[in-house]
Amino acid sequence: MLIQRKLGNIHSSSTNNLVIDKLIIEWYETGKRILHKETESGNAVILKFLNENPDLKDGDILWQDQHAAIAIEIKPCESIVITPGNALETASICYEIGNRHLPLFHEGNELLIPYEAPIHNLLNAAGYKLAIEERKLNNCFKTTVLPHLQVAATDSLFSRVNKLSTTI
């Protein structure tokens, strides 16, 4: 089955009478544009999101008819759960994690990252409030910028700087 778009989310749509067939994925597969997987019931699924990052979330509906639906389930993984005490601490944590180019997720007032011993030791030594838990990493901070795109027929900041630097 070829899927090229999301249809909604089971957490915000009415799916009362539908049989939900889960497509279980890892957190790092949520941004894959092409993905070959099988649902829990054994249905082969090919995801092809060629024009955009799919940004798959837990509960996203990929296919639906009158009786059944295929929905994403993100598999929980061992995670470092950080509870910042204030805005300055949040900024410091985000800087430390971002400076290492690690993915950072958020859920309520908590920051989450996939468990790695070196980053856990670093954050622990810095005195941050940490826990290690099995969690679904679902809400990733968006850090990727596409500087060459034009928005509303105006040049991006990168394009304007590039023009200035080549004319000097």
C-alpha cells in the first residue's frame, strides 16, 4: 500500500467504530520521506512523502476506510527526561544539547533526548534535574532552516546576504 499524505490524527478525529492497525516506528523514523514497514496485522506499507518532511506524530492516520484505519505509533525508547527550573536553565540545556547536534524533544515542561551515557553524565554533572524513563519522543524542536527558499516573493535573509557579499 502506497501512502503519500496524512489524513488526520486519532487523538483529534472520531475513530470510535474503526479497527486501528498500528504502524510502529522508532522516533528517528518520524522524518523519513521514504519508509517501507509492516503494520501490526502484517500489511505492507510504503510511505513516500517526496515534497515535504512527513513529521509523523503518534496517532497520525495514514489510511482509512469505513471499517479500519492505519495509524502511527511511536515506539517508546530509553530517554533522558530533563525538568528545567526556569527559563535560563531551559536556554542553557537547549544550548548544550544543540551544540552537540542532538535531537531535542519537549513534552509539557520537560525536555527529552534519547539516552546516551555521555550527555547524561554531562547534564548530571552540571546539576540539572534528570530522570531516565521509557518515553515516546514525539514533539521534536524544529531546528532545520531552508535558507534558499523565497517566502511571499521576497528574498530570504541568506539570499540577501549572499547578494551583498557577491557584489562587493
